[in-house]
Amino acid sequence: MSDNINFITQQIEIKFNDIESQIFTGDMFSQWRGSFSIKKVYLKKENADIKCDLDISLMHWPEGISVKVYKHKALAVLPYVKDQQLCKAHLITEPTPCKFWKDAFYFSHMTDLDQGRYVLLEGNDMSDENTITCLSKIKMHIEEINSILGAD
């Protein structure tokens, strides 16, 4: 891996660590403090296809419902579940498959998430502004999921 890609990867990992830190300790998420579960996956590759994922959920949510923040070719945030029956039980519409995510469905009433989930369509220049946008989208999806589930 080139030094440039190593540097870019490191910078994106720092941004993802910042997102994780804000979720656990930031004021924006203080009402749910102590309730988060985060699964983190960083894959190092030999090319420019950087892969960082955070799957964020609240402990009282049914198993499998998460808000995913990912940086692959794109940087995006989406609410999802792999259990189609959970969608049918809680959503008023038919389960909508997540574009590019096998066996995953949007857990949302929003209809434009194939495009609306994106923060950056492509590239590796993740800025502080992009991090703030991700945090805002995460909060929005947590609030919507809690609303769908009838939780606070």
C-alpha cells in the first residue's frame, strides 16, 4: 500500500473514531448515553477502496436494527435491518431492499434513501463537515427508529 493511501486511510479512521467518540460522549447523543452498541469494522486493502463501517444501535432495539455509517467508495449513513419480518411488523410500507447491501432493508419511512443516505458519492476526502453531516444523519435515524418502535 502506498504511503499516500496509508495516510488517507489513517485520516478516515480518525474521522470514524471521532464519530464513535461523539456518539458515546458528545452532547448530541447525551439522551441515549449508556444505551449504545457499536460494531466497528475497518478493512485495510492494497488499493484506494477504503472500507470503514460502524453499525450503531440502541440496546433496547430489536436485534439487527442498526444505523450504518460506512466509507467504501462512498460515505453514507442509513437505517437498516436484515430481518424482513421486522420491517413488515413496524413499517407501513413494503420492505425496501437497501441498494448495494445484500439481504438488508431500510428501516425507515423515508423513501429516498438510495440517494438520501449519501454524504459523499465517491472519493477519500472526508472533511470535518462530512463528519458533522454523518453525526446529524445518525441522530435523525436514531430518532426515527425510536419513533417507529414507539420508544424514546
